[in-house]
Amino acid sequence: MSREKSFHVLRTTVALIIAMLAAFAVIFMVSDTPIESIRLFILGPFSKPRYIGNIINTAIPLIFSGLSMAVVFQASQFNMGAEGIFYFSGAVISLIAIWVPLPVGVHQVVIILAAAVIGALIMLIPGYLKAKYGASELVTSLMMNSILLGLGSYLMTRVLQDPMASNGSYPYLDTAKIPVIIPAFKVHYGLFIALLCVAAVSVFLYKTKWGYEIRMVGINAKFASYSGINIVKTIIIAHLVSGAIAGIGGSVESIAMHTRFEWNGLPGYGFTGALIAMLANNNPVSVIYAALFVAYLSTGADIVARLSDVPAEMSTILQSLIILLIASERFLHSFKQRWMERGIAK
Amino acid sequence: MEYLLRMENVSKIYGNGIVANKDVSFSLKQGEIHALVGENGAGKTTLMKILFGMEKPSSGKLYLRDKELDINSSNDAIKHGIGMVHQHFMLLDSFTVAQNITLGIEPANHHFVDENAAVAFTEQLSRQYNFAVDPRAVTGTLPVGIKQKIEILKALARGAKILILDEPTAVLTPQETEQLFEELVKLKKQGYTIVFISHKIKEIKAISDRVTIMRAGCSEGVFNTSEISEQEISNKIVGWKIDTSIHKKEHAFGEARISVTNLSYYGGEKVPILQDINFQVKSGMIMGIAGVQGNGQVELAEILTKSRRVESGSVKINQSDIQSMTIKEMREKGFGYIPEDRQRQGVALTAAVNENLISNKYDTEKFCNKGILKKKKISEYARQMIAEYSVKCSGENGRIDGLSGGNMQKVVVARECMEETKVLIAEQPTRGVDIGAAHIIHQNIVKLRDNGGAVLLFSADMAELIKLSDVLAVMYEGRFVAYYENLSEITEEELGLYMLGIKKQDESQIRRMCYE
């Protein structure tokens, strides 16, 4: 591994350790039994098969959102639209899951493909506006999130809402659901879909000409355009792929973890996805590890919240801290300098 | 106190791992002109940036009058009487001369900037040092020679006693250079100490008292200029003897590959940036474009490479109008371009060497099948190019930002000078590149020409232009003012006169010659 790469790993690790230490500090402040709480936080997630399954199930949507973000980030596009797409694709495919009777297998495939198309089409809007007119994709995608939330709520209250349920849509048909693999762990088959997406994105980014174009545009758009790469087309492709993955993520999460549509607001996967992509340095395979780690943290935080006197918000604080540390370019800069110097002195 | 200033065992390693200085010692005597000489990339500028507080040394010490100095910023350096004039001027184009000179030290009148005092101050300064400048002129409209004077005055206004000039003659014509030298000698007589960074040996012999020679980040020693010959300096700079002669095949030129007709360009200005340009570059021909920076060369190159629009007139590459083509279509017709700014346009810095080598051909049949890249073919090709151009790198998968400037440029040239390349636009192809790399680049440009390619060469290096070009045009204020079909009759002095606009050839004659 090159020193440059080792440095990224090192910086990520140090950021994570600092964030953990900060979490411990918070626990010490709010908890009457801090040692016990910390033990629960660190070891709790591994104490029962159900908890381990929970880590994996929590990681699955994060893998989708992390991948979705990694693709646009690779093209240097800071699009936060995955958030809205997760929610909205979940709402739209509920129509199919509730009212379109299809045989098992076909039903799930239709739902997932429909979600991919919806996600891609939605992303096309900020993508096209950016590529063609230079409108900031960060702003348009955040605005789109609000619009999608509004549209989703409208769909929910006017169409999906089950008058018998307190807060949710009509139940999904049994044929639409994604089943659990091993009952003890409760891990569902969405895991395989997520891993398949990781493999597909890996191949797409590193082995195809479109991936090459996306990466070159991301590294240096001036260089890409001078080389003859069509920037408009490339930015749009990156957005389409990213949107499709986010759409798939939203649908898989809906039909695997829920029996009806019950999101009342944006689920937050998109923003966590940005964190995951950053932790993974936008590498699709590393997204898996980053997602598992964040899932582990939030499972730990949940357990602590349930079994001790520490609030669940701690997990949010932790995540924000990690983003902050990873995102600060200059973090550990002087250390990097010395580390490089030593590498050369050898 | 023999020395005014000493730098002892200074080393500098950059974050990307490049060793810019290694154990360099450097000293200045009061009132001398000290030349700091070496190839591009030998570490001259870095050493001076350390002295001027722009870079922190990784190790080593600085002494001013035998007292240890701790310089953390340029402000510290200025406080100690050290001033620097950078190769790229640090002037605000929209400001007047007086505003630029008093920037940051503006004379104030009740917290408001006192413009009149600034002008008076500038006038007094220009009288004191005998530098004729108009304090009220807008800086952007002035020629580079004057801008340089402003930079020097700026440093003097801030109390500089030690003046560092980074390649001051690079942008000047021979006449302007001569004038600068006279002024430097006057400053020296007034007790100023001057560091003169250059890689031109003739100039060093002409102006300096002592010379420190640098090579590959190390000092090769300090010498009294009168006691060392030009040949000795040259050998120490390169470290070995190098044959940089170029042999061009004698042949007749073929059909026109680049045709520019009645090209004028305003780019939103009232004054034309390019006016009525006509020329043809034929198969097997290298056409050189000379001119002082800022006379329309950059705009011409940008129009030919589609970063600027054709406003009036026409540009044809291989008989097709470039307005109706995308860059991709031009490239498919064998169009190559070595851009002036390799870091910003020529490479993708954090991508691998092989990825940088294929950016103009990654989707050809050779490297791509139904959208899937042929990794093996790409690696093979990259290794072949690395060997052919002797690119020093850790391997084809290593990141290109780990390479030195010269090796990075070799990658750019290797990518652009393919067998399929029929038209090449080369902008400053060897700027900031060491002699060895420059030679390889020259050889390959000539090889392209020998195989029937048409090359348009923009360069600020007159020796390079004269060495490579078959025909040569001089640009001044957006026009061609001279055209040579036979380069053996050119002298640098005469070129200088055309570049400054003092001499002009007959326009209709130029037009006839370069568009027959």
C-alpha cells in the first residue's frame, strides 16, 4: 500500500478513535454507571445473534445510500438527493406492493426495477440542471428532497393511508416481501442485493469506459473536457446510476423491514450515506465496511439507550463528529508531512 | 561579519514526497549580485521561498548578520528586509500602479486611503531608484517589463535590502533584459543585495558577482563568476554532458492541416485580441509562434483547441471547420494538444499514470470493447510509453502527482504525440522541464513532424522556437508582424525588435507568405 493510501486509512482510524473517545466522555457525563454503559455500547451489539442480525440489517440501506453517494462523489458532484429518493421510491413502490398482485419473485423484481427507474428519473433533474446550466446540484437536490417529501406525504394521505391503521399504509401483499435468510439472525435477502450492487458499481466505476469518464471528470473536469470526454453526458450518467441505486435501496428497505409504508419523514439514509462514502473514500468495496461500522455504532447506541440511562441521541453526535473529522482536509496534516518525509528518508 | 546572510544545511521535503532541497547551504555578501542557477526543478525557487518565508524548511538554519533567524511568513521576511519578485507577478490588474505599490501599506488620512499621498509616494520612489513608471496608469494595461519594475518597487517600498528575483528575464525581450540589468547594477551600487535566479548562463556571466549552482535539490557549490567558464557552469548544472542537437528530415511539406482564415477575436473587449490572422500549417511542418506573453498567443491556442469560440473568420483542421465539431470528433481525426498548464489541464493529478495516458483514446477499439476497458492492453501500452519516454515513476499504476514536472510532461507528450496524431498544438511544451526531458520532448515533436504531422508550436523560449520550427511567425498585439520561411537568417535581437512591435514586416507580404 502506498503511503498516500496508508495515510487515508490512518486518518480514518484516528478520527474514529477520537469520535469514540468523545462518545465515552458523553457517557461519563450523563450516565450514573458509565463503565457498564460503555461495556454495553462496545460489546452489546455482539451479545445476541439478534443484535448481530440487527447490525447487518441496519447496514443494508446504508450500503445502498453509501454507494449512491460514492458514485456522484466520484464525479465531484455533491448531490444529496439520495435522501429524498429513498423516501419517495419507498412511497411509490408501495402502490405496487399493496395493489398489484404478482407471483413471488416476479413481484420483488418488478418493485426493485420500478424503484431503480424512479430513482434514476428523479436524479435526472438536478443532474441535467447541473450539467447543462451549471445549477448547483447541492442546492437543487436539497430542494428536491423537500418536494419529494411533500409528494410522498400527499400520496400517503390521499392514497396509501389505511384508515384502520393508526399511522401507515395498507399492508403489503405477502408476495412482495423480502424474506429473512436465517431466522435466528433475522438477516434478510436484501443483503445479497446490496452486495450485488457493490460488485456492479465496482465493475462500473473501475472497469468500464463510463466509470473512467466519471472518475476523470471528478478528478479534473478541465482535463476531461480537453481529452474529449463529454462532461454533460458523464455528469448525467453519474446521477442516473446514483439515483437508481438509491431507489433500489429505498424499495429493498421498505419491503424487507416493513409490512406497510410507514415513513412519516425523510428517513435520514441519504445523509448517513454521505458519511459512509466519505469514510470509504468513495470506494464501493470499502462502503460495505463503513456501513457495517456505522451500523455497529448505532446498534450499540440503541442498546445503551434501551438498557441504561444514556440517550440515543449520542449516536447522532458520534456520527457528526466523525464527519467533521474526516471532512477536515487539514486534519493530521503536519503528521502526514512528517510521515511522508520519513518514507523518503528510508 | 563576512556574510550578510547564511542558510545552512537547508532541506525541504513536500507533502507529496518530492525532495526539493537537500542539505543546501547558501550565503550572501552585502552589496553583491548573486546568481542562483540550475535547471527547472533543481530547487532554486523552493530555496528562495524558504528564505522569503513562503515555505517552511524541513530542517536547516537561517542566519542574518550571524544572528539566527526564525522566519514563519513572508511578513517576517519583509520585516527583516527581504523582498521577493515572483516569476508570476503578484499584481492586481485593475489597480493603478500607485495602488499596487502601496497595497497593504496605504498612506491613510483619517482611516481613508489617501490616493494623492500614494501617488506622491510612488513618484518619489520611482525618482529615487530611477525606475520610470506612471503612478496613475492601470496595471493591467502595462507591458510585462513595466509590471516587473512595479514588482521591484513594491519590494523596495516595503524596505527590502535583499531582493530576490525569480527568473526575471523569462518574460522579457532582449532589450528589456538589458534595461533591467542596468537598473540592477544601479541598485547594487546603492548597497542592495540581489539574488538573481536564472537558468540562462549568458545572463549570469553578464550580471552576477558570485554564482551558486544547484542540481537535483543539492548545491553544487558557490563560485566567483569571473573565475568559472560558461562551459563549466553548464556542466555543473546538468551534471553530465548532454547532446541536445536535433536532426530534422529534409522534406517537402504536404497539404494544409491547419488553416486559419481572417480570424479576429474580441472576447468582449473593445480592442481586438486577435486581428485578421491568416496562416496554414502543412503536413510535415512545424510552425513556431513567437511573441511577448499577452499578445494573443494564448487566445489563439484556446480558439484552436475550442476553449474559446470562433467569433469571425474560420479555423479548419484537416479541412473540416472546428465550429461544427466536438473535441471528441477533433481528437478522432488525429488532433493532439499539449496544454500550457499541465497541472490544471494536462493531467488528472490523483489518477494513475496509465489512466492519464489513455484519456484521449480510452474508448478506441484498441483499449475498449463494448464499454469494458481492456486492462491488459492499457497496462501494456502504458509500460511501453513509460519505457519509450523514460518516464521515472513507480509503475503505471502509481499516481501521477508523485512524478516530477518533467516526467509528468513526458506523460502528456506521450499521450498527445501518437502515431495517429496528424495535427499537434504544443503550448510551452518544455516549460519547467529539465534539459534531459526537454530533449526527449523535442525529439518526439520532431518525429511527429518527420512522419507527416503538422505542428503549431507556441513558446516563450526563443532557442526552442529556432531549433524546432520550419517557419516562424511573430505575434504583436494580436497580429502577425513578422514571418520567416528561412530560420537561418534570424537573430534573437531582430526577433526582439519584432516582439516589441518596434519593427514590422509588410502585412500583405506576411499574408501572402503564410497563406499560399
